[in-house]
Amino acid sequence: MAQEDSGLTVTKSTGRSALTCGEGMLKTRMIVAGVLLMSVASAFAADAVKPKSIDSYEVKEFHSDSKKYTIGDIVPDLYRTEQYNIKQWQIRNLPAPEAGTHWTYMGGYYVLITDADGKVVRAMNGDIFYHR
């Protein structure tokens, strides 16, 4: 003797339940849809995790104080003062300064300049601060 209850057919003799054909297909489709959604989400997550290289922040020219600067230019004396000397370059994700140079900050860019004359050796986009 069989009894219908909430879409399941229960057989009294065995006590086991069996899904009807339509419910079995629905369950299979739901599982397939879930697997597809998870695989798509993981593909997007993998792209988001790829870190940028530090070198990708390097620039060959930048603007500060309404002037364009390139590698080799001399910066104004203001940016050579102790106030603009960046000593904690590590927390800004900057490479170590070479001997005789230091990092300064100009118009949204980190600029490596020579101690002696303030010549631009290297420049990095300020977004490097957020690099992880």
C-alpha cells in the first residue's frame, strides 16, 4: 500500500521513500546549476587575487605643481627637505632606496631622488601604497 505525503511516495512494506520522476530531474538540475555557479564564481575570484607586480606602478613621467617631470629632471628644493624625506618606505611598498638616494612624495607620486642634487632616479604611482 502506498501513501502520498508532500510529493514523496512512501511504500509501507519497506518504509523507504522514493522521489517521483519530476522531482528527481529538478534536484539534478539544481545540483548542476549550483556547481556551475560555484565554478564561475571561483574563476572570477582567481582573477581578483592576482597581485600586480611592483614594477607595474613605475612611471617614466609625472606631474607635480603644474609641471611635468621625467627621469633625470631636478626637483624643486622643497621636495629635498627633511619634511618630504620618506624614511618608512617599506610600509608604502616602495623598493629600498639605492645608496645616495631617498624617496620623496610629489603630486601623488613617490619619487626616488639623489641626495646630492635632487635628480629624479625613479618614480612610482602613489597607488603602490595599496599594493597587497
